[in-house]
Amino acid sequence: GAVSFMEVFNANCKTVRSAGGRRGAQMGVLRIDHPDIEEFIDAKTAALAEDVQKAQMLMSMAKNADGEDIFDAAQRAIILDIVEKVSIQNRLAAFNVSVAITDDFMDAVRLNQTFDLQFNGQVVRTVDALALWNKIMRATWDWAEPGVLFIDRINKANNLWYCEVIAATNPCGEQPLPPYGACLLGSYAMPKYVRKHGNRYWIDLEGFKADIPGIVRAMDNVIDHALYPLPQQEAEAKNKRRMGLGVTGMANAIEACGFGYGTPEYLALQAKILTVLRDECYRASAMLAAEKGAFPLFDAEKYLQGEFIMTLPDDVRSLIAKHGIRNSHLLSIAPTGTISLTADNMSSGIEPVFAYKNGREIINEDGVTKQYVEIDDYGVREFGVKGRRADDLNVFEHVEVYTHAQQFIDSSISKTCNVGADVTFDQFKAVYMTAWEKGAKGCTTFRLDGKRFGMMKSLDDKHDNGPEFNGSDMSVVSDGAACYIDPLTGNKTCDE
């Protein structure tokens, strides 16, 4: 079965390290109509029952000399919670897992119908669609996994619909890929295009536009100069010349202009930025094709009929019809966690600000030891602006920003929709249904009240009622500070 083979790949991947200690990462995807789907949904939590049972046994044996329980009820609950969290992070830890959801299944869920599980074209058994959907939702409610990929939409909107079928994505979900596919990613740091006039900030879209052709050329050159582990990967990359240019620091940049994350004004400016990115990337690639030739699998008639290509302006489509296009895909918005951290801790991808001050474990130069550091948000430090934080938003505001951005991106977007403590399970399920109805290619959520540890720790005082966004009003703070670690001495200094 699929899950047993995942155990093998998980063990192999755990031996792989990169970037001085970062573990390898894999993506496990199974179609919703596969007979093993229930086992797959439980793949990272199946060991929990046994581990919890062992913990309960140990606690029942933990007595003092008088035969009294050492742990009270509250302590027992804490121990069990720790056992669960440790278990989920130790099993298949080298995998992110997602379910490939079909449109037929989503229709069956909405209509409360049965659904066939198939293998090699033969129906193995029939299940209740809503019950299976609830099983997925309950798992991700607790553990933030499995994620959901809307696989039919991914294939329908694929620029190469005529010559490939996509079954999975890279581990973060922003790049749907065919067999042996590679994702070449790059991100524009949008805060670097923020300019100031008087007391107001604005985004230099003309400067942004001017930078795009050179970056498209550079990224295209990487495809030719890269080293590929397998010949199939090299052939795949060079036959389609796929790349994924995106943005990072979007929240910092737009909120500096006075528009709170997720507001109508925010979405309007996001649309302007992503329209420039889309149109100029495709224009630059068409001009590269005039100079160097189109990607080998380019078919003008079929390519121009693509769902996403039909959204391009007429002048860009005319250039593609005349010259072809150098790269089959050009756009993707990655999570950019490490990139954004390196770029002075600006907000990542199209995510909101995580916290005004957060704590991270930084891998030191020896690649083994770690140091815990406190880092302040770029927007607070550079623009004096406290943006709307991830946990300050309604989860449907997250969905709105994500689905709004997706219409400008030919591949996909890595975006986490944070779920507040006030969201009920039924509302939580509605998040995924809403994402599908609004055109998302997938959906990932994270509940702070769930059972899974978060990657970062907010150091903000959650009870602080200090300045924040109110509609489109901009609040300014002056308590930001930049901190630096001397790699030779380990000493930290902060500039107030």
C-alpha cells in the first residue's frame, strides 16, 4: 500500500540534510478516490492511540510511597498533550501530506451522496462522501494535515494541459509538477519598491516593472546552467523551461501604504502589483522566445487556448502568437520563510505579519548547535507600521486574500489560513468549501488551538491593546529595534 512505501521514503529522506542542517522535505499525495485513502489520512496520527495508551499506563503507575497519584488531572492532561504532539512530529516527519480532491468528490459532498473508491479503473468499494470529508476535516482540524489539493482545477488551469497530467505538488504546494518536474523559484521583495513622499508611502510599480525582464532572463539561464540528478529531470526542465516568479513582503509593502491586510483597498493594490508581475513576466518571456526560441513543447494553437493564457491582455497574447514563449509557466508564490527571514524578517510571501516580534531558532555556523533569537518585524522597524497579524484576522479574510491572488498566478500559492479559537468545526469545514468555490488550487489551515506545534513563536503581548489597523487607517509605532548576532563571539546587540 501507499503508506507502507511512504515509511521507506521517510527513512531515506531523514538522512538528507541541506543548508547546514535543514532536513529533507517530501510531499505525499493520494487521490481521494484511492481505496487506501482512509489509511493515508491517518498516516501521521496512526501511532497516537498506542502512545497515549502507554502514557496512561505509566501515569497510573506513577504513585508516591503512600500509593497516591503523583500527577493531578491537569498534569495528566498536559502529559497526554505532549505525547500526542511528539508522536505526530516523529512519524513521517520528512513528509507533508495532502489529499488530491476531485470536483466529483466535492459535488458528492455538497449533495450528500456516495462516492466510489477505485483502483485500475475498477470500483473497490463505495463510501459516504460526507463521512470521508469529515474525516479529512477532523484530521486537519487537529493536526493541520492532510492538506487539500483541488487536483481537477490544477489540471484544468495548467498551461500545458495538452501534454502533461499533474498528480502532485512540491512540499509547500505552490508548484504543481508532473513526473520528474523541477521548480525554479524566485521572489521579488516588494518592500524594496516602497517609496516615501511627504508623510505617505507608495509603491513604485514602474520600478518594479523595469526589473522584471532582467530577472526572467536570469531565471531562464539557470535552467541551462543547473545540474540535474537524473537525465529525466533535465529533459523535463529543458523541454518546458518552467519557472515560478513571485513576491515576498507583500503585507509589509501594502500596509506601509495605509491599507490593512485583507481590506478592499489592500486587495485592490495587491491586484495592481500582481497584474504587473503577470503581464510583464509573460511579455519578457515572449520577447526571449523571439531571441532564443520557444520552449520545445510549445504548441501555439493549444497553448493560447489555455484557461490562464486567456486572461492575459491582448497585446501579450499577440506577442506569444507571433514569437512563441520561452517558459511554459512563469508565476508562483512560495512561502519564502527563510528568504524573508534573511531579508531582514519581512513578511513572507502574501502572508500577513506573523508577529511584531517573534522568536526563532537559528542554526549556527557549525550546522549543529542552535541559538534562540528575537526578531522584530520589518514593517515595524522600517516603516513604523503595525500591520494586521495572522491571528488577528478572520480565517475567511485569509481565504479572500489567497483566492484573490490566485487569479493572477499560473501555478499556485503557498498560503496558510490561520483559524481562530472562536471558529466552530462547521465553520472550519466551510473554509475549505469556500476556497474551492472561489477558485483555489488547494487549501492549508493552522489552528493555534490544535494539537500541532507551530514553527515560530510570537513574542507579542496578546493582551496589548496598542495601536493597530482600523480599516484603512495607519498606526505608527516607534518601539521597533533591530538586533544582530556576531557569529564569532555570539554576542547580541540591538539598535533602538
